[in-house]
Amino acid sequence: QDNENVWPASRHAWALNEVQRWFIEETRMGIPVDFTNEGIRGIEAYKATNFPTQLGIGHTWNKNLVHKIGDITGKEARILGYTNVYAPILDVGRDQRWGRYEEIYGESPFLVAELGIQMCKGLQTDMQVAATGKHFAAYSNNKGAREGFSRTDPQMSPREVERIHIYPWKRVIKEANLLGIMSSYNDYDGIPIQGSHYWLTQKLRDELGFKGYIVSDSDAVMYMYNKHKTAETYKEAVKMAVNAGMNMRCTFRSPNSFVLPLRELVKEGEVTLKTIDTLVGDILRVKFLLGLFDTPYVTDLKKADDLVYSESHQKVALQ
């Protein structure tokens, strides 16, 4: 702990409030920020309730317990100031050699769907946070279980993709109203998911009925330029991702990593204002559902100290 604003929980929440205040009071539009955190085994904080890996949770086959895990994670996230949680992981395990196997619920698409529904519902209890499922799509069956380069070249027929890998997404979107989705690093049939209008718009929105927002997995936009080599420049990669239907780039660092090239693309007519309006509308819709425009701040800082890593939450983790 090398920063006084990290802990205790009340100080953490206060710090996020101050950042939020800057966006609301000092920016032109005054739109509140949707702070994000990881949450596949509890919210990621200096001290928070820590659950087993998602693979360990999957071994319980206990839907009620998974719902509780989601609810606790969501409650601790919101009281700390976060309104989006990157969970659940809806990848279906196919090869035990894969380095991220501990992150999935199991090998059964039915099990992944059932527990994914409960985790999503728990997280989104009373719209306390938006659950962002990951990683869409066809991510967890890389050739030879490779985790290097860009998780490329999954060797699957369209039928296997649909029946095994899309099945959990279809059900969690429909039955739990999933509000966020993280698009994956990998390609399918040579086309990066991140830059595919078919996957991010036709499949996800038009066919599966997804109405939330899509965020890139870390540097997935950059990977289209420096790993997949499907874009000649990084700017072109931004164009591909936005026109495909991506709402936000993850690991946003500085204006030149996304905002500036996007502005240039709009001026050049490569990205239309209609596209921008649609993508921004998706984000605002989720923010309204979360009540961010009504209550953008953590209002009970003391409660954060009592709720996060509480004894009752730890008892659920020990179960």
C-alpha cells in the first residue's frame, strides 16, 4: 500500500468521488464516469472478499452460491465507487493446456451458461453495477492451446462455435440482461473479432439482442495493427473497431491512444457521426440504468469500511 488513497475502503471511495467530481464539474458535458474493476473472484482491491478461482467456483455446481458471490462482489464494488465489473468469464474450456483455464467455469457450455446467468444476476442486483462478460467470442480454443502472440487461429467449425461457445452468451444476454461485453483478442477464420462487424453488430446485437456496451480486451485494437496485421496503421485499427461496433477501448491511456485518431477519422468521413451517436447512446443507456446521473457519488463513505471484506461476506467465501 504505497498510496494513502488506496485504503481504508472509505478513503478509496472518497478518492474515486473526487475523480468523479472533476468529470462532472470540470468537463464540458458533465457526464459521470463509469468506473470499472475486475471481479471474477471478488472485486480487485487492496482488501476485499476473495473467492476461489472461477474454475473452483464451477466445481461447486451451486447456482445459489454463485448468485451470492455476484451480489457480494457487486455490493463491494459499488460502495468503493465502481459501477462496472469485468465478470463473469463465459469462455468454455476445451483444452486443459490453455494457460487461462483456471478462469473458466468448466468444459460444459450448459454449466457455463447456468453459472454465468447467476453471476450476472447477482452482480446486477438492483442495478448496483453492470456486469461485463468476457471474452466474446470463440476465445478459449486456440490452436495448440497457445496463449502467446494474439490468441490466434482457433481451429473450430462454425457449428462448434455456435453450439459450444456462443451458447452461454445467448442465454446470459437473454436471461440475465447482461449490460457489458468484452470483445476478445483472437481472430476467427482470419478475421479479428475486434474488427468484425459480423461478430460485434450482426451476431451480438442483431441476432442475440445485446443492448449494452462493448469494451475491447486491453490492447485488442492495437493488436489488429501490430499482431494480426489486418490494419496498415493504428488509426486504421481504430476505424475498424469503431465501425465494427466497439463502444470503448480498454487500457485507455492518453488522447493519442484513441480519442485523437477517432476525431481525425470523423473529420475525414471514415467514421460517421451517426455511428458515434449510436455507440455513445449504448454507453449512456447503461449509465442511466445504473443511476449514475442521479447518484454519481458514494454517499455513505463509512459504510464502505463496514461492508467491504465484512465477516458475513467472508463466511460466504469460506462456504
